[in-house]
Amino acid sequence: MHVDRFVKLNESGEMIGSFVSGTASVVGKVRSITFRDQKFEYDYSKHNIVENIKKMLTDIQHGYVAHRFSTILE
């Protein structure tokens, strides 16, 4: 996403959260992002979007849910 769109979505309140992902952490919440002189903070008390994404990815990873890009090796 271009930084201009990121700033616009945050200023309008449409951006409700942000997360990082990687091999070791799967998904982690980002509490705030600072860009130049603006700090954007995220309140996760009203939704579980990051937990839902993490569950979806780990369910695919462990083979609990089928996915066309997932292959389980035994």
C-alpha cells in the first residue's frame, strides 16, 4: 500500500489495525505506527481481526483447513 493511502485510511478511521507476519511469529499486532509527525494508534479491544487472521493462517499451516496453496508433507 502506498503511504499516502495508508495515511488517508488512518485519518478517516477506516484503518482499524495493522499486523506483521513472518516465519517465526505468524501474525503479531502493531499497536502504533509513526510516520513523520503523525502517530497512528490501534485499539484492538473492539474487534479480533488480528486473532482471526492468525487462527486462519495457523489452521491452514497445521492442516486443519484445506487451502489450494497448502501441502502437508508426512
